[in-house]
Amino acid sequence: MKKPYRRAALALLAGVALPLSVSAQTVASGDASTTEGATAATVTTQLPRGVRPSHYDVTVTPDAAAMTFTGTAAITVEVAEATRTITLNAADLTIAKAALTKGGRKAGTPTVALDENAQTATFTFAKAIAPGTYVLSIDYAGKINTQAYGFFALDYKAADGSAKRALFTQFENSDARRFMPSWDEPFWKATFSLKTVVPTEQVAVGNLPVEGRKDLGGGKTLVTFGTSPKMSTYLLFFGLGDFERKTKMAGATEVGVLTKKGDIAQADYALDASADLLPWMNDYFGETYPLPKLDHIAAPGRSQFFSAMENWGGIFYFENAMLLDPKIASNALRQRIFTVVAHEMAHQWFGDLVTMSWWDDLWLNEGFASWMESRATARFHPEWHPELTALGSREKAMGQDAYATTHPVIHHIATVEEASQAFDSITYDKGEAVIRMLEAFAGSDKWQAGVQAYMHRYKHSNTVTDDLWREIDKTSGKPISQIAHDFTLQPGIPLVKVSASCAGGKTTLALEQGEFTRDRADKQPLSWRVPVSAAAVGGAKAETLLQGKGVLTLAACGPVVVNAGQSGYYRVLYDAKTFAGLAKGIAAVQPVDQLGILNDAVALGYAGTQPMADMLDLVKNLPADASPQVMERAAKVIDDLAEFAKGNAGRKAALARFASARLLPVLNALGWEPKADEQATAGDLRATLIETLGDLGEPSVVAEARRRFADPAAIDPSVKVAVLTAVAKNADAATWDKLHAMAQEETSAQVRTTLYSLLGKAGDTALADKALALSLTDEPGATTSPVIVSAVGAVHPEQAFDFVLAHYDAVMSRVDSSGATRYVGRLSQTSADPAMPAKLDAYASAHLASGSRRPVDEAIAKIADRVKVGAMRLPEVDTWLAKQGY
């Protein structure tokens, strides 16, 4: 799944067998020829293990108008030992009746007990059921939700203005139980046969192609989908609506896209990308995609917590992650669509074909899909420089990993809520960064051979992480598992301290390992085996596996880059003289290393480990023709500093002057319109500079944005969102009203949501209040309202927080239940108000269970750090700006 975070649910599944788990460092999976790679002895499960499903035959009849559905499930089960009870998962379901048969003959009529807190249904029989194969038949009913979890509806306006409703499912991590009674845990793989009774004129889509349609009369049709391979419940999918479908063949596989009627042309880009990616992934993984079709389904609306979901053969997307709307078509949107499609398609192997046994190893899905999207981009779009984009993901991971509230990549998951909160930057972005480091250490060919061996051995099975490490250890002949354990079984970021000296034409690097942290300066450092690479600028290279202290020698003198190529997951702290040489000669450094050096200097400066002047010197010294992505990062450095200038007019003015001096010439050279011969990523830089300079109130940029806003239809699509953002942030009441009218009149669901979100970005607090009030009306739509509140939070976190608490039930009823425990913490984490940590703590005490506090505790840690930075680090920035004459 492509998202920053995922779903929240209930607390510990009380009354069910406690989770069984063994450390991924020591567990060995069982024989891959069995149904699952992991043996019963190593399974982590919250359900009793004596009964297991092998096949589900499910028929669902939705009533979209009533927002309810009925269903029947005939589940083939294997009873391993005599038992009087069968317990499985069920949530928000009512069960009308149930029966057990064996060989077509009645074997028992159970009583049924539903446990709302445990999210289970227990079927109790008058006498013990003997071991054997049975069919458990259940008639049940459920509800259709308004947010993206379980079985849910999304409402929208069709091109002709009529009101429409489409239905979809979203089950990861633990919501298939809201669609059907099931063993709703990843380990319990089974095959699925799905049928549905639907309005005849609507299009139904599932994991497999439609095998049959039967007219039932009265405008109803029974649709039967093909039977799936063995898979986990969270990968089942069903969609229904007024869809269009377009297809093309990729080898023997039919690749398709589905959109609401009228939007199918906007899916061409995703369709073409998918058709290109599928044969390439078949080849890379060494296993051919096993389903006859692969559909990509676009849905109107928005989630604050995810953008797409890798249902096997039926990938779900919100429109902004799949459709290339010509009104806002930019290179950034093309990149987003391609990478999300690549991410979800990678899951068809990492996650769908081979599935983690339990949520402890979620990163086997998400970290590897994130890594594969970068690999796919390097293969098909090297002009986007994914090696630079990857550093943004690494920074996002380190931004979480530097605080005491972090967690290891692999960590024990005991509850549904903990599983929901595992969908974060550590799982995705640190996972990806660690994989990039290990692949570079192993060698790409040997790494691929290990991945292929893993896929071949464990296809249609479940695994733990060490199953993969063993395969790569064998193919690479290197201690991959030892390094991997250091980086995945403990939290934190290694810090490599570097002292350089030159003698006899050789540079000697003295290396010492520590730990980088933002909030524990006196922490006893952890220890890692760190693959360290170094290179003289334009010359010799050297590598070592560092643990503790070490020495590297390069056959050259001059500036030296440590973590050359930036494949390592660690920070680098140079001695002052070595850093000064790098800063002075930064123009000669490769773009990926320019970005890595700048990222480290920023993080170390904020942490107080390195002078803040160092990062500002780098920003100042970057060449005018620096890579667009490097210059984007420089703009972000200045913009982030400006966040600390609220209430300090002198600092804000000085930063604005520095931004204008450093960035405005770059924007003027680029121009406001794309050029035929410019770099592919130049448009991304153009948009970033317009937004950044607009945010800082640069008069010429604000004036030009307003001039273009006078005729919004004439704004080039590649900069339209950036121009509107600059206008929105500097809006007066009349401008805000014009943006509001544009949102009301917009027919594109994707653009409409974007416009409503911009209403929340106004710098004027009175206009922010208007946006917050608007979010509580029906006008924006159920999935757009929380987006407005989040937009206000990005600019006015304290104002948004106070609003949410004052209207808590009304706001939270519009927030995805899939991420409700994360919403408020994320909303307020950019605050620098010393009073905010106590307010957040009070909120958590009043509204969250103790096991659900982690997102709030993370926000509190970040806010406390921001307060400290404002008091202790920003005076250094003021001094530097004054010395530079700003």
C-alpha cells in the first residue's frame, strides 16, 4: 500500500488465543512445500490454530442506497484436532444463522457469540467436532461505511451533474472482517470465490475476471468472479459503480484501468506504465505474474492516510494517485502516478505472492515495494533521477528515527491498533533505505539472484524476514543477515564521525561510529556494522565495514565524500576543516552527494552537533546550474527556517531577503512556462520556487501569481497548483472567495479536492477560520473535509488543533477511521508552541487508549525539539544572515 500511515482499529483482541511470536533474528521458516513458509511453531496469530480455512465461497448483495449489505459465506475448513468451538474474525456484522456440513451432510448447528471488542465470532457446537474437512456456512449482514475501510461508498457528481455513488473495499490491515466472517490474519491464506448481486447497468470488478453473469430480473444481475489463488484476506477486492474500463495486453496478462465514466482518457498514462512494468517485473522477480488480469481502479475522493492498495489483480487508487488530469498535468504528477503504480505492482510479488506471516514483518511488503518503485523509475525514467528522490525518502525516515519515540523496522505487533500504526516512515522509508544499502553491499546481480530464490521457494506462502536474508546470504556470499539485523532489529541512525589528513599524496580517514539523535544528546550509542564508502571528489574510492572505529585510505588528496553515492543509512559528521573544503568546492561534487552532504549538515545543525552556518554556506555556495532536485532541497531549507520566524519580523524579513537573493535568479532563469529543452525535473523546481518564494512573500512572485490568477484557465497545467498555492497563502477575503467559487464550480473531482485544500492554506487566521467552518459542512464532501483541516494545520497548527478539540465529534466523524488515532498528532506536529505538548498529552489522555498514544508521543517529541531549536539554534541563523548582509 502506498501511504504514509494506515489504519487504526480496536485494541487487543481479548478472549482470543494470545499472539505467538519468535524473534525474526532467530526464527527459521518451515519447508516451503507446505501451505505456508512459516511452520505452526513460528506462526504469529491472534486466532486459535486448531481450525484453518482453505476456501471461501462468498456471495454479497449490496444496497447502496441503504448503505447496507447481506452476504453468505461457505468456508471450507480443516479441523486439526477435536474441538467444540470455531473462532474467526467478524466486525460490524450480524449473523442470522450458521451451519456445519461434512460431505454435504449436516454436521452441527452452532450457537454464535459475537465479541465486539475482540472483533470475533465464536461458533459453539453441542458436541466436539472430529478432525476432518468441513464447510461452515454463514448468513450475515453488514454496513457500508463512508470512509475507506471495510466495505465503503464514495459519492461524487457525474459529468452531467447527477449524484453518483460507487462502492469499494479496503481491507488492509484488518478490515476484511467487516465484509465477511473470516480468518482475517495474513497467515491464514485460502482461495476465494466471490459472487455479487448488483444493478444490471453497473460494472462490478474483483481480483479475478468475471466468469459469468446471470440476469435475475428486476434490474439485478448475479456476477460470478473466477477463483483466486491462495491469498490473505486483506488482498480480497470488490468494486461496483458506473465505471469505464480500458485494456491492453502485456504478454499473456490483460492489463486494465477503470474510472468513473468520462475519465478513462486520464488513465492512459497509468495503463501504459502498467503494461511496461509487468514484463519487466516478471523478469526481475523470476516468477510470472500468476493472474489472468491486472486492473487499476481509480476512485473519487481522498484519504489522509493512504493513496492506493495492492489488492491482487484489482489495485485500488484514489484518483490523485492514478489519473493524469490535463488541468493540473505536471511532471511531478506523472512521477507520482508512475511510482505509485510501480509500488502497487511490486506488491503483486512482495506481499501478494509471498506474504509476511504476521504484521511484525510488514516491511517485507512496504519497504520492498518502495525500493522496487525506485528501481523501476531508474529503469524507465532515469531522467527523473530517482537516486536523488530516494534521499528524500531516507530523510523522511531519519526524521522519525532520530527521536526516542521511534521503533525498529521489525518490531512485535500484539494488537490490531499496533498493526495499523506500523504503516509509517520507518516501515516504508527506512525499509527502502536499508534495502538500497544492502543491495549496494551485496552487488545488484547477487541481490537479484537472492530475491528470485526467495520468490521461487516461498510463492503462495508466508514468511518471516530471515527467510529472505538466508537466500541473499547464499547468493552474495556476504554477511547480509548480520548487517540487516543491526539495521532492522534495533532503532536509530548510525553517526560516522570523520577526520581526514593528507600525507604523501594519500588521504587517511579516521572513522568513529556513534549515534545520531535529536532528543538524547547523552544517549549511550548503539552499535551497527555499517557499510561505509568514501571517494575523493572526482577520484579514488574505498570501502569498509565499520563497527566502532576504523581507517580508510584513498590514493588522492583534496575534498573527500563519505557515504559516496549515498547508499548508506547513516549520518556523516566531518571535522571542521574537511567540511569547509567540501562546502567551498561543493560545485565539483556529484549531485547525489551534494544532496547527501546538505541533508546531513541540516540535520546535524538542527541537532546542535554542527554549526547552523555550515548548512547555510552550502545553500549559498551551490552552483546556479545545480540539479533541480538539489536546488529544491535548498529552497526547502530556507522555507523550513522561515517556519521559526513566526512572531519575529526581523528574522522573517532577513530570511525573505536571503531567499530572494538565492532563489529568485534561479526562478527567473527558469521562467514561469516550461521550455522544450529543459531538464525533466526543471518543472518540479519551478513549482517549488513559486511556492517557496510565494510563501515567503517575495513581492514579484506574489504579484506574478496574482496576475496569472486573474485568468486561471490560462495558467500552464505544470505550475497551476503552485501558482494557486502562492495565491492562496497570500489571499485576502476577495481572493479566498474566488478560490471558493472555483472549488464549488469545478467538475473534476481531483481538482475540486485540490482547490478545497488550498482554502485551508491561507496565511490570514480569519480566512483559516472560514476554511475550518467550511470543513464541517456537507459542501466539500466527506473525504475532503479532513483535507481542509489538515491544510490549516500545516500553516496554523495551534489554530487547527483548538478547532478539532472544540468540534471533536463532528471533525472525527469525517476522518478515516483507518487513521483516526494519528490525525490530531500529525495535525499539530509542526507547532513550536511550548504549551502544545501539554495540550496534546491532555488530548491523548482524554481520547486515546494507552496503546494508541505513539503518534501523539511522536508529535510531542517533535514539538519539544522545535521549541529547543527556536531557542538555541536559530540565533546562529540570525548571526549568519547579519554577517551576509541580509
